[in-house]
Amino acid sequence: MRIWAISNQKGGVGKTTTTVALGSLLAQSGQRTLLVDMDPHASLSGYIGVEGGAHGSVYDLFGVGGNPLPVRTLVHGTKWDRLSVLPASAAMITLDRQLGTRPGMGLVLTQALAELAPDFDHVLFDCPPTLGVLMVNALAASDRLLVPTQTEALALAGLERMLRSLSMIERSRGKPMPRTIVPTLYDARTHASRACLAQLREQYGDAVSQAVIPTDTQIREASAAGVPLASWPAARRGGLAYRQLLDELLSLPSASVTDAAA
């Protein structure tokens, strides 16, 4: 089972769109895929159409005020074959305060996914923008970090913060985590976008994906309609870019956390 965390400590960079796009393409290709919404804002849950408040959410795995719920009771199918979701809820924003320094809370999702390993081929985390117990759980459970990064100068600061947070997690894991920086919202017509992409490639080299996600109004239209790009033919440019990105990611070596723990 491959497990990818999609994260950036800057909002508006295409994080949720990337998670849903890659997940839907995986499901369309026959892979049993789970999307895990780790962001209390629940953008992914709303996109997919599964509201965590009504169905239980990631919050219920932590056993705040009682026993944790079994992870399988929190996973829900969607209208798309082979695509499932573990939704978020607003209550998740209180987890850091409620859990305090309780030991073992950074591995809750690692343990939950170990139970789901027979059921899924791929898991994708849509992470919150802040470093806390939710992001720590997602990064600890993952075998690769994807960092969608808007190709504009201000977005580079968010990327640098994300990579500093990753360094902290790597120290606690005792091993490095592969990462892929994904340029997003690229507009080849503007000097600013071209210059930012060149800077990313110069500074981070092979860690930057060859695939570049363009600015595409149809990506926004698909999101507004609650339809993954794989099921939205009008988003041809964006869809092709995400297909290229997925092919690129699948060609990379993978050492799943759950496989290593087995």
C-alpha cells in the first residue's frame, strides 16, 4: 500500500485539488484508493460529498472523551468506484488542545492504516496547513510527501516552512522521507510564473516534478461541481498534467510504512 501526504503550510496552492485529482485517477485505473481528510476545514470531504459531522471523522480515531472508533466504521464509499473517503470534521481543530502531551498520539493514523492495508492499494492524506497532531500523524504514516507549490514568489515561503516541518518529522522517524514538489497554478504566459518555476528547479533539482499543473479554469469548474478531474472531460489540460504527475510518481520507488511494519 502506497501512502502519500499532500501538504503545504500555505493555503490556496491546489492541495485538495491535487489530492482528489490523483485519487480519482488511481481509482479510475483500478486501484482501491482511500482519501483521508486531515484538515478541519473539511474541503476534501465537501468536494467528495461526505460530511464528517454526520458520518464520524478522523477525530473519532483519537478517543477524545472515550474509546476510539474502529477505523473501518469511519471509511465511506463515494459515487465513484474504488474511491473511498475518511472525512474530516470541525471538531478536529480542538485535538491539539485536548490531547496535550498524551503519549502515542503521533502514530494513531499509522496504526489505523495498518488495519486497512488489506483493503486499499493507495492512501492519500489531504493535510492541514498548520503543524500539529494532524499533520504529524499524516507525515508519520506516509512514505512520500507531495508539496503542491504555486508558481509565484510568495508561495516559496510556504514551501520552505513545510520542508522545515518535514525535517522535524524525519528526526523523530529516524529516516528521511522522499518528497516531491509539485508546481501548480502555472501560467506560462507570465514572467513571474516562468521565473518561479526556474527558481524551484534550480533550488530543489530532482525533487521538483517534471509535471507542471497549469492554471485551468476547468479545474475550478470541476471543483465547484464536486466532480474529480478524472470524470470532468472539459478539464483536458489539467487532467493531462495530473495524469503525467501520477505516472511520474508511480515510477518512483516506494517503501510503504505499513509494509515495513509488517
